Amino acid sequence: MLNICTNFMQHLLPQDCLLCGAYSGRAKLCPDCHADLPYHTAACCPACAMPALDGHLCGQCLKHPPPFSRTEVAFTYAFPLDRLVLALKYGHQLAVVSLLADTLCARVVGHALPDLLIPMPLHPNRLRERGFNQAHEIARHMAQQLCLPVWPNAATRVIDTAPQASLPLKQRRKNLREAFTCNTRVAGKRVAIIDDVMTSGSTLEALTEVLLKAGAVEVQCWVVARAVMQHNF
């Protein structure tokens, strides 16, 4: 009940911009900050969402096709979007969720939707430290908007791996070996994994492989932000 009342009041009362603190009315961001967001609108590879000429498969995905069928991304991971992601992830600024999730929803509307959403799981140790899973919060909001079920416990992160960002690209896949298990019957299901940031794609690839082995017929990746890298996978 408290969460319902809080959300209701946030929609009614004026508020300050989450980025610059200027008056933003009922919006999460003021018009200037909203216009400055790095929307991921350039032509990109449909598989990994990296920039690609004319929106065709990039050379890396042609050479090493990822296990997921496609990737949908709302933003490029750059300033000032990175501040919003960090505010959610480490600052517990849950007001950011609706802004990020609504923008990602707009990217997938019009495409064939999956049967269910699975948020990228956190290891229990990381979940206790943070207090919540930001991917689950984003997935819950998207599930309401798109009328899709969200299965937060379908997969588990069973190994508390070192942070991917701290590792060279070549070690990231090795770091995630056997890191996930699938706890739910997903046989015959079309699944979308929800995550906040895609960097090398190794984490999404590792979870996708587990879901496919468990019988999922298709796995898509729906990600709030894509870090543009020289090489991926």
C-alpha cells in the first residue's frame, strides 16, 4: 500500500529533474536533460546492437553468431544516461525505473513479443549487498506495460563471479562458465532476458545458453543501455 501511495503522489506532485535538479513538473527529467539522453537510434546489428552499416549483421556476429536471436536497446551507455543507471544500481533511486523501462518498451512495441520476461539474476551475495535486483525492477515495469509474465526465479546465478568490467574481454566468457542454472521449465518458450547494461555481451550469452539448453526455443535480449565497444563476444 505504501508503494502504491508513493507512486500515486509522484505522478501528481511537481518534482525536480533526476539529473540536474531543475523543476521538471510531473516528468522525471527536464526537457533539456531529456533531449541530452543518448538514445540508441543509429543503424546497428540486429543480433548484438553494435553500430553496423545499414543495420545488417556486423562482421563479428557473422563470424561468431551469438546464441540469442536479437538485441533491443534503448540507449547508448554514455553521459548522462550512465548517471541514471548508476543512480538506480547503487543509489537505490527507483524513480529511474519507469523512465528506463518505458523507453525500452517503446523499442520493442511493434515486434513479435516473447512469451515471458526473465530478469538477469544476481548472485544471492550481491543481492543481499544491494537490497534489490535492478533488472527485476525494470522487468516488472515492462511486464505491466506489455501484459507479459515476468519469471524472476526462472534462473539463478550460482557462482559469485568477479565483476565482468574488471576483466579483459577474453576472460569474461571463462569467468561465467557454469555461473547460471535454469530452475523452471522453459521448454517451448520464447524468452526475453532483461538487463540494465550490455558491455561485451558475455553475461547475456552465458544465460542464453543455459535457457536454450533448458528447452527455450528463442531468447532475445532487451537491454536498457549498450556500451559501444570496438569488439564484442
